[in-house]
Amino acid sequence: MNILQQFFILIFPVLFALTIHEFSHGYVAYKLGDDTAKRAGRLTLNPLKHLDPIGTIMLFIAKIGWAKPVPINPYNFKNIKRDTALVSLAGPLANFISAIAFSIIFNLLYSPTASQNIFILIIFYTIFINIALGLFNLIPIPPLDGSKIFGAFLPDRLYYKFQQFERKGMFLFIAIILISNFAGLNIIGGVILPPIRFFVRMLTGVSI
């Protein structure tokens, strides 16, 4: 499979997974009383509104990327810790639900003789990328969603200190990805690839 074919097959899975992830953040935030995402034009399923330049570049360099974070104002929530965690959980949860939904279609259409069918491959990678994005974001390192979910279980004093680390955490996380990628260590992949493989096989019956 050449680069052009890979791009054609992956464009829908990547855009869909990133878009549904960020839209879900904004939608849940809106339902919990914060309209920041809506006012910023991010309460939309238009993928162009959610693409992040650095995250997109990282996707091609390190095979791990992200979308532009949906803006939220936690001070609009009734319970900052709880509601921030719910908003953060919404993204990965939307990815997992999407993976399950596409797996139903996959299992209805898949057969060994159709394994190289372009449509089947697109559905398979939609499942794969949704699982991968959901699990990746559950890593409890700022600014990933998992850090905010983890933070909800911390005492208030530690919670606010932990959240202050978010900006520095972003640079640290990018450094870890780049160093591990160029050094051939694959630190992040070593953590999330086993569960990705497990859930992909569970949903599709296909080993990767």
C-alpha cells in the first residue's frame, strides 16, 4: 500500500475520530452550563474547525496526534471538578461508542475474501483509530483528558496544583513522544498498544 492509498484510507477515520471527540467535549460542556465552545464555533461536526496544526504534524511524524482542544470555562459549571471530569470523559467515551457502532457494520460486511476491500479497510481503521484515540487520551498526563478525570479524585489543594502543570505538561508530553519516537523506544506505544490490540480483536475478531 503506497502513501497515497494510506492517506485515502485514513483520512475519514482520522477526521471522524478527532471531530467526534472534540464535539463531544463541547456538547457535554454546553449541557453542563458552559457555552464557551458554542460561542467559539466549536459545537460543530465540521472537522476543519477542530484540526490543530501541531497535532496534525505530530500525527504524521510520530503517528500520535491530537485536535485543537475545545475551549471550556470551568467556572460556568456547578461543580468544577466533577463537571470538568465529565466533559473530559465525553471525548474518549464518544470514541469508544463510535468504535462499537462501526464494529457492528464491520462484522456484518467482513469476510476473509473482502479483507482488502477499501470500504472494509476504512471501517476497520475507523474502529482502530477511535479505540487508539480514546485510550491515548485517558493517559493521566496533562493536558490529556485522563489528567482531568484523575484530578477529580484528588483533594482540592492537590487538584489545582495538578492543573497548573497543564501547560508544562504539554511540552513534556511532546518531548516524550519525539524522544521515544526518534530513539526507537516507543514509550507511549508500549503503554497503549496492548489494550488497543485487545479491544480491536474483541470488536472485530482481527488480530493486529
